Amino acid sequence: MKRQAYQPILITDASRSQPDQLTTRQKRYVVMMLIRVACVVAGAILVGVKAPLLWLWLPLCVIGMVLVPWLAVLLANDRPPKEQHRLANRFQSRRREPTPPMSLTTEANPHKIIDAEP
């Protein structure tokens, strides 16, 4: 029985871990909720001081107060797309050249067991 040549494992194509994805989604949610709080505070300040162009600024704050939480929940519950479903991959063709298997000599890989053929 012949052994297969040494093949390195590539981790660059591996997807991100679940805890890492969760942390990223949590950070994005907190940032979006902080934007919502800023819209609420800005709206309250604008109404309190009767700012000029209140008719323009107040609807923008209301849109931020209503739209941002909805988007935050959608984005927090969404996983990143798989590599084959990403839009960027549809426009650029990534053709990989098959790399030949890397074989090491016994000196370079002392733990490799060489099978003697009878």
C-alpha cells in the first residue's frame, strides 16, 4: 500500500467560527442601537429648543428611531453568506491552480513512516 504524499491543510478557506460570528453580530447590534439612542436624544433636543427646520430634522430622527431597530434585529439574526453565494464571487472568476502535493524527504519530516514494499 502506498502512502499519499504530504498535503498541507489550508485554513484560509475555512469559514469563521460560530462564536466569532456571534460576537461580530452582537457588536453590530449594539452600534446600531447606539445610533437609535442618538436619534431619540437628537429628536428630543430639537423639539425642546424648537430648532429651525424642525419639519426637516424631526422626520429624519423618527425614521432613524423606527428603521434602525428593525434593521439591527434583521442583521443581528443573519449569518454571513457562504462563499459560493457571495455577490463578489459571481462577478470575478477565481480559478485556482491545483497545487501539486508537497512531498517531504525523511530528513525534513522525521515523523513520516516509510512503508517498505515486500
